[in-house]
Amino acid sequence: MKKILLLTILLSNMLFASLNVNTTYQTLGEVAKKIGGELVKVNVLASAKYDPHFIVPKPSLLSKLRRADLLIINGAGLEIGWLPPLIRSANNAKIQVGAQGFLDMSHFIPMIDVPTSVSRGFGDVHAQGNPHYSTDPYMIPIMAKVIEAKLSALDISNEAYYKANLENFLKEWDAYLQKLNTKMLSCKDKKLIEYHELFNYFLSRYEYKSYGNIEPLPGIAPSSKHTLELIHTLKSNKIKIILQDVYHEKKSALFIAKKADASAIILPHEVGAVKEADTLENFYNTIAKRICR
């Protein structure tokens, strides 16, 4: 009966891809596709292969923004280095900051690692907190609900369609989370360090402890002294895992791993960052599999 209702709504409105939705990153885009279904066309601006802080503002991105009805950003300062000039140059009133077609997802997320003070002396610190919240699979339902509300507000004639998609997706995601939680219970209490604090939300969710970062400060390359200190930390605490992302240099992690008899594990920070992480589910499956191996 529910499928018949959705089909009826589609046929009665005769609207396909009625909203042009841009998202800054792939994970947001995947959630938008789940909720928008056939009624939205989703364009992802940034490639998951590159550093999300520094995306080259190509003319093709400007073209996408000019046609957008809705722009969904990660927020918390993650796009600050590349997106604002593009939004201004797009000259699209719908997606300007504060407009109805602009959505900053970070405003709805319980942020962690919020600094008590901000100074360049602490490296590239994000004043609103750690912006990499999409590594926590429990943030996905929050994103889905916020996107449904925004799509329904922009396209009220198809509100029932978006709400039905949300309901179905939340049920499916809850079942998926139970399977993922079972997987994570099988590899509790592993010790590790990170290159950059990309995975703090995932580590916090599953109660992992990070003993340090290869970056001495966010955005700062490791010195020889810091590298030697990390090697000592790994050896003295019997740490065997170094979490490395796809876009930072890998020589430091490989060197430290060799000296400390540990393993440098490359994890995806977004859907599509590695080949195996090609869907929302596979994104988190890949993180879990590589940590738990």
C-alpha cells in the first residue's frame, strides 16, 4: 500500500528531479539521495579523494552552484578555505548563507573537541569543534531527519514522499547499526594513534582511546622530535594501530609503524575515499573491518 501511495504521488505531480541539490561532500550527498529519491538530483562538489579542507574551486563547481535549489554543507569550518568565494560568485540568491536553500548540517550535530580558546598557536583549530562528524554512523539519522525537513519545506507538495523515504531509511539504518555494533564489540579495547583527528567521532562512539596524533598540532607536519616521542609511546603502551587517511603523506606513519612494530591502516574519511567504501553502509563497514582485522 505504501509503495502504491508513493507511486501515486509521483505520477500525480509529474515531477522528477524537481529539486537540484548540491552537497559539499559525498556522505551528505548519499543521505540526500536516500531521502530525496527520484525527486532530487544530487551533485557532490568535493571529491572524497582529496583533503576536505582544501578543494580546488573549479569553474564546474560554480556552474553547479548557479543551478542549485539547495546547498547542504558540512559546516564547522570545514569548507571555509574554498566554498565562500564560490557561493558569492555563483550569484544564486537561493543558496546564500541564511537563505532558505542553504543548510549547514553542523548546526544540528552534537559537536565534540570544541576548543576553550582559539589561537593560531594551536594549529588549524576549528572553533566550533571537530568537523569530521560523519565518521560516526549515529550521525546519519540526524542528517536524514534534517534533510527531510528541508526538502519538505522547499517542495511541500511532495512532503509525504520525503517523509515516507525517511521512515523507511531510518528503519533500515537502525537494523544496519545493530549489525555494525555487533562487529565492533568483537574488537574492543584496541590501542591506536591517528595521523589527523579525522576519526574521533567513530572512536568516541565505540570507546576507543587514541594515544596521540602524528600531527603535533592540526595542520602541522611532524618534527623529528615528535616522531621519536610517538615511537616511544607506541612501544611503551604496546600500541599496534596507526590510523592513516587517504590524503595526508604516508611516509611518517609507515616509518613509525616499522620502528614500533605496528601497522599503518588507511581508513576512508568519506564515502568513496577508498574503493570498498562505495555506499553509506560500506563506508562504515570498511572502517570497522580495517580496525578490527
